Amino acid sequence: MYSTPITRNADSASKLLKAISNPNRLMILSQLKLLGARNATQLLANLAISQPALSQHLKLMKQEGLIVSHKKGAATYYAIGDKVVNEILEALEMYLGRVQH
């Protein structure tokens, strides 16, 4: 039997990809990658979802360790919490760049 990091950690890899694989979550993560830490109002300005839906997506991504949050005054700011998320987004951007040509 062969063994790779993926075969040894398939459940963890699947959980990570599942957390990222929603179009709205991809849009949120893309904003955070491009623009840095953002609050909910700033994120919503570029999304076609409700504030409660955004809250649910942020909660799930925070639970999965994809994002972190910090308070600044009354606002909560969100940022990518793990460099692997940036690496996955970069891989997707490279893939999509090749597909669209």
C-alpha cells in the first residue's frame, strides 16, 4: 500500500476543502486575501448575500481555522488565519487563469 500526506490525512484534507468549497466562502476568502482584514460591512459590500448568511459563513470558517478575528473599536475584523488558505487560493487562481485562456 502506498502512503502520501494526503492518504494519511484524507479526512482533514476533505474537511478543509469542504469548508472552502462554497462559492460565497470563496468570495469572502478572496476578498481577505486581496484586501487584508475586513469587517462585515466591508465584506458585504462585495457580496450578494444577507448579513445573517455572512455571519454563518464567517462562523464556519472561523471554527475550521480558515480565518481569525479581532476587535477594533465596535467592529470585528476578519483575516485569513492560515497560510495554507492563501496557497490554496493561489493554486485556484493559477488553475482558473489557465482554464480561461
